[in-house]
Amino acid sequence: QVQLVESGGGLVQPGGSLRLSCAASGFTFSSYAMSWYRQALGKERELVATIGKTGGWTNYADSAKGRFTISRDNSINTVYLQINSLKPEDTAVYYCNVGLRGMDFWGQGTQVTVSS
């Protein structure tokens, strides 16, 4: 079955950096685009970034441009989200996502808290 397991979240001070990871299994990872979403408390889940199946293209939400970098390593079925210059408004649960067979699959999420 499809499994997505996020890791790398935590408590970080404003201006700090984090790299989130998502380990995927149960499908042919290299055949699908992958995305990161986030959901802040009391808000709707929003798309942060998407990467093509080979990593040849990426797309970012306006709020993520310049500080977020999505990447992937198809040899180990993992997608990453590097976040620099973290701001308190980046506080959210970050989710990995893949769409296949007409369905969306999600991981359990990893909490990112930006606070001094």
C-alpha cells in the first residue's frame, strides 16, 4: 500500500532553517510528481511546492518562492523540502502528497513551529 512518512520538523527560531523529508513506498516513486502542503491551525491546507517525477521542474506557491526548495532523490524514494529564513507564519503541519490512481495520498505530517 502507498505510504508516505514525513520527518524533520521541530521547533526552530525565526531565521533558522529546516529540511523536511518524506520517505515513500508502495508505488513507483520515480513515475509521479510529488508535492508538499502545509496546514496552519485553524486554516485550510495549502499547496507549498510540487516537483516533477524526474526533478526536472518545480513549482512553488507565491508564499514559498525564494525561501523554500523542493527536491527529490529517486534512488531512495524520498522527497525533501528545504525551508530557509523561517518565519512565525511558517508554523504549520507539513504534509507530503502524491496523486495516483485518481486519489490523493497523504502522510501523517510533521509539525514545524517557528518561535523565539
